[in-house]
Amino acid sequence: MDFSFSSEEALFKESVSRLMERLVGGGRWAEIDESGVIPWDVVREMGRQGLFAIPVPEDLGGPGGSWLMAALALEEIGRSDPSMGLAVFTLLNNAWPFILARHGDSEVSGEVLEALSRGEAFYGIASTEPSGGSDVAGIKTRAEAGDGYYKVVGEKILISGVREALEQAEIGGWTLLARTGSGGHRGLTAFAFIPKRNGRVEAEGLEYEILDTIGRKAISTGILRLEGVEIPKKNVLGGEGRGFYVAMEGFTLARILVAAANVGAASWALEKAVEWARERRLFGGRPIASFQGVSFPLAEAYVELEAARTLVYRTAWTADRFYRGEASREQLNMLSAASKIKAVETAFKVFETAMKTLGGISFVKETNIYRGLLGSLSYLVGAEGAQNIMRYIVARDLIGRDYVKHG
Ligand SMILES: Cc1cc2nc3c(=O)[nH]c(=O)nc-3n(C[C@H](O)[C@H](O)[C@H](O)COP(=O)(O)OP(=O)(O)OC[C@H]3O[C@@H](n4cnc5c(N)ncnc54)[C@H](O)[C@@H]3O)c2cc1C
């Protein structure tokens, strides 16, 4: 075993760190979170610097990076913007364009990838419905086949990137899951739903709404209402009836990057807490770090965070091996779900520890740690799959499908 990065990986990680410091350092990240809007100049620069669609292979029109490189980028972006708005934007624009390129028509994916490389696109996932996100096989949105297109009727809720895709990007859309067949997971089809093209929304029957969320405010979360929206047949991903599998592959990959972003953001919080514990002096001028009640929780945070980081790296490395045919899908699914459990739950605890270390002042907005707490909370409550569903995936592969059922 070799726990070091290649020189290319190490250099890439360092260059992302420097770039993000330039773009959102000096507290700009918190101003962005407060404003509730991603500044598109930052997105353009991130695109030009190759931070989107990183793992898409060259033969599919991408830059040909690796999942490990994508995870390293997300770790640094999470550390630079612990509110995680930019990290969420970036991780979606890595995992889902990969799925588009792998399972979609090359003309459709080519257009999106080209715009992503200029930082002029948003491409995410639209799966969740008001009736519940965990039960993907129960999706109700319907797609009826017509002549050269599908007509889609349904509603998607809690969808990331609604404003970014429909108002800010030149090209914007999602992998959208809809029912083309009978009940259950085999009746689902995935579509490249790209309502925004050439800077215009061209989708009759589409309405949207932005929700007022409590955290990671730079990226919007919203509702898509589709009343007979037409999606061309060439936009089907992976074939009719294969949507469930296409989406699960995307979620598995996205979760690795979610975990990486959480590790990065929590690393920032731990650094802040350590700094404070050294400097804050009480009881006759002693640094609070000299009290075990303060230093031990920080030591525990370090232990948990390093365990999470190692698991995330191993999972990203396994994703690269999976696409080279060297690891099984089950291995990757299990590790990805385990990474999301460990990294998100650890990050939330690290933010809590950091806030307790700072004491009452952490409750004042200016200290900004709460922004990270809310960012990781978004993943604790459900984004990119509920934590219980992650436990189900791990248990299913650990114990066996015949024993573990969640439906
Ligand atoms: C900020 C944010 C951004 C999001 N962005 C997107 C996006 O871009 N695209 C998208 O499609 N979705 C998105 N989501 C939605 C997310 O995927 C869902 O929140 C998630 O899948 C859970 O669905 P739900 O919230 O409807 O909860 P439910 O599915 O209603 O679950 C509620 C609770 O019940 C538990 N539960 C459900 N079933 C079981 C079971 N069988 N066993 C044990 N426990 C169970 C869950 O763990 C959860 O705690 C986002 C969510 C958030 C918070």
C-alpha cells in the first residue's frame, strides 16, 4: 500500500487550494453564502481552470482526470467555502455530467461538456418528488412517448441548481427520472432534461420555484413543475427502463464527492477551533487548550476526521478501479455509502465541537462556523440520499440482499 499521491495529484490539489483562496478567500465565501447567489464570475473561472466534469474520460469528450482528483478538488473547495455552496455546485457538475457522457448521446453531452469547460453550464439531478425522495422506485412523474419526443408530467422538489440552471447558465439541466413503464424500478427512464440552451429556457409547460432554505444558500434549491414538457427521444440515458440503474450509478459517484467536500469543510472548522483553543486564555491566563475538556474533543475530532478522509480517498480510488474493471460495483456502492455516512456525520460533529470550543461567540454570525454546520446538515437530513438509506446499502451488501430489505 502507498498512501502518497502522484506528483500530478499533489500538484492539482495544491493548485485548487490556491485558486479557491484567490476566488473566495478573505471571507468572500461567507459574503457569497449571505448573498444567497453564486457569483457567476467565480463559476466561469472554476470552469476555465478545469474543475467541472473532471473524471469524464477523453474519449467521451472530457478532460480525462480521475475520481481521486475530483475528490481532492472537492476537499479543497469545501475547505475554502465551508458553507459548501460552491462545493455542491461543483460536485453536481462532476458526477452528473459524467453520467450524461457515459450514458447519453454524444451530441447532447458534447454541448454540455463544452459549456462546462467555460464555466457556462449547470447539470445536476432531478429525482426527488413531493411524495418522498428515498423511494426512488416509487417515482410518479410520467413520460409518455410521442413522435420523436417524450411528454413529461410531474413535479420534482428539493432540486439543487434551479436558479443556476434556468437563470444564470448558458446551458442548464438535470438528469431527470420519470416513469415510462409500469410500477417499480424497471419502469423508470432517465432523461437528459436540458430546458436552458443558448441562454434561453425553451421548455413549454415548465414552471419553477426557488425554496427559502436555511443553509448552503449560495446554490439554490427549488421545485420543477412539468406539465407536458417535451424531451427529445435522443435525450434518453442508457435506454428506456434503465433509469433506476443510471441514477444509482450517479448517486454512488456524487456521494464520494459529497463526502470529500464535508471532510474539507470540517478540516477548516477544526483549524479554527485549534487556533481559538491556543489563543483564548482564562483562569489566570491559561490557554483553554490546557483543559482536557477542550483538548480531548479536538483530539477526537481529528481522529474521526482522519478516518473519514482515508475512507473517502479509498472510495475515490476504488471508483477509478471500478471503471478500469478492477473493482466490483458492490464494493464501490458499499464504500460510497459508507463514506457518506462517515464523512457527513463526522463533519457535523466537528462543526459542533468547533462551535463549543469558541463558546458563545460562535453564535454570532460573524464567526461563520454555523454556515458549515448548516452545509453538512443539508447532507445529514437527506441531500444525495438519506443517511438511513446509506445504512441500508451497506447492510444489504454486508449481510446479503436476501436478508436486508428497505421496501
Ligand atoms: C439541500 C438539499 C438539496 C437537495 N438536492 C437534490 C437534488 O438536486 N436532486 C434531487 O433529486 N434531490 C435533492 N434533494 C432531495 C434528497 O435527495 C432527499 O431529501 C432524500 O432523498 C430523502 O428524501 P426525503 O427528503 O423526501 O425524505 P423521505 O424519503 O421522506 O424520508 C424521510 C425520513 O425517513 C427515513 N426513511 C425513509 N425510508 C426509510 C426506510 N425504508 N428505512 C429507514 N428509514 C427510512 C429517511 O432516512 C428520512 O430520515 C435535496 C435535499 C436537500 C435537503
